[in-house]
Amino acid sequence: MDTTLIAQTKQADRRLYIAFDLAQRQWRLAFTDAVERPRLVTIEAGDQVAVKAAIAKARTHFGLDKAAPVVSCYEAGRDGFWLHRWLLECGVENLIVDSGSIEVNRRQRRAKTDRLDALKLLSMLMRYVGGERRVWTVLHVPTPEQEDARRPHRERERLERERLAHSNRIRGLLMLHNIRVKTIGGPKWRQRLEALRWHLPAQLWAEIGRENERLTLLLEQMRALEAEREQSRARADPMRDTTAKLVKLVSIGPTSAWVLTREVFWRTLRNRREVANCAGLAPTPYASGESAREQGISKAGNRRVRVLTVQLAWCWLRYQPRSALAQWFNARFAGGGSRIRRIGIVALARRLLIALWRYVEYGVIPEGATLKTQPV
């Protein structure tokens, strides 16, 4: 009787583990029930019907009934979050893991194949479900609305890089004939460019014209994005209040507040370590035996937020000189050389991001900070 109850309990605790190794053309799926040997299946990338069929076959292969829970995982990458949301709709508990947090063999030459990667993910998934929560880093998945809200400022960032490339290209082509211009674009740019037409060869002028057409299109798209952002500020948006709150601080403008809200403060951060980690600003000490040194920041986070926070730290020193953060920086790093100040500004960026989190989450104004008197 006791043996039967134990067997039934073990059967009820069994679950199906799935690891997805995603590629552009084919997906490799690894299945196990933590008892028998893993089973690997290769399907066409993005084939949802094949995924359902493979899960059904795996249940039969491992002797699991339809009520047995299913847990899966895959690395964050090109496919984004659609697979995660679809798996949840199918009743599968899914995890998206940071590929940089997955442990690997430290040998100089190690075997790496899709099969080995899938089996590695599968073993780590079982360890994570078994209680080893630090085995890797699990990503927080935004809602479709939160994910879609990131698109405008990320597109504008790419357009800004393209605009700079086209402007530099036009400037470089003009310098081939000793024509040097300071600014490219603006209301009278086309007239100034037409005035240079007779000083340039025909093919070079044609190339500059094509570059200028692409530049004009980029500027129109950037203006359209700016207009769309202004319209969204007037619409009801759960993140609008956070953006308006950040803009009240001197040294933080609408664009910076917009990006911080949609890249950092869209989710609940539990403590200051999570805040620093999300931007890759957490320190990485190295201590082994008598050797101890600091390796700098981890950079294992959102690069866009990290760059923006460092820029905001420089602005904070300029426009919030009486704040406690600025005084801390001046006392520790202002008297040193340029290298020391560059190191110190990263430390200030980490402290500033944590202070902004406390301000947004708990309403704690950074000590000594100045708020804008005029309504935003």
C-alpha cells in the first residue's frame, strides 16, 4: 500500500522539461522528464504545429499524462518574446534566459554544437526548477504594450546614426574639392547646396544629390517620430506619469525621461542591486587568495540605458551642483586627472540611477536636488 502511494506521488510530481535551441532555419528541441535519457527533435524554425506535435510525442515517449506540467526555456535573441507568450497560451511555463549568464566550459578548445547547447540548457533548466535560482539570469518579459512603447525611441536612435553617417559622407565628398561646410541640413541647406553645383564634377554632384535625398528622408522620418511622441504624451498612458515626474528634475529632459521610463522603470525593481544590474553598472570584484582587484562595471545589462545614464551624470554635475551626488563626486574625483574623472562619472551614474529609481518608486527626491519651478 505504501509503495503504491509513493509511486503515485512520484508520478504526480513528474514534469516535462523542454529546452529550445533557436536558429534562423531550424530549431533543436531537447526533452526529458528528469528520469530517462533526453530526447532531441529538430523542426523548422517558427513551426508552431511541429512544436505542439513534438510536445505530444514527448509526453507519450516518457509516459506522462496530459495533466503533467511542462517547463521550457530558451535564450533571449532574435525571436524576442512572441514564442514565450505563445507557450504561455499553450499552458507551458517558459523562461527566457540571458545567454551571457549561461555557464560554459573554461577549456581553451571546447566542443560547441546545437545538440550540446540544447542539452546544456536542458540540464540547467532542471537545476533551476530544482531550486538553484542563481544558475542563470531569467529575463523579465514586458507586456506587448510595454514592448511596443520602446519602438519609437529605438528607431529614432538608429535614424540619428544614419543621419550622422550621411552628413559625414556629404561633408567628406565636398572636402575632395576644398569645400568645407560646418552644418548640413536646415531651412536654407538646399539653396546653399545648389550654389555649389557648378564647382563640382557631374558624377560627384550626382552622388551628393543621392546622399542628400536619403538625408532628407531621414529628417522627415525623425520629425514624424517627434510628432508622434508629442501626441502620445497627451494620451492616457500608464507610463506618462513616470515620465512627467522625471522631467520635473533639473538636468533631465523629455527625451531622457521617455527613454528611462520605457527601458528601466516599466517594471518593478526590488532593490538597488537590480537597478544597477539592469544597466550593467554593477561592480565586478576579483578576489582569489591574496589577489584582489576591481575589474570595473559588468556591462551585463541594457547598453542604451548605461550610455544615457553616464550622459545624465555629466548633466547632473552641471545643473545640480548643490546636490549631494554632485558634492560626493567633487570631493572624491574632481581633483584628479581626466582618467580619474571618467572612472568617477561611472560611479556617479550608478548612484544617480538608483536615486532616480527611489524618486520614481517611493517619491524620495535626491538629496539637495532642484525641481523645475515652471510646469512641464
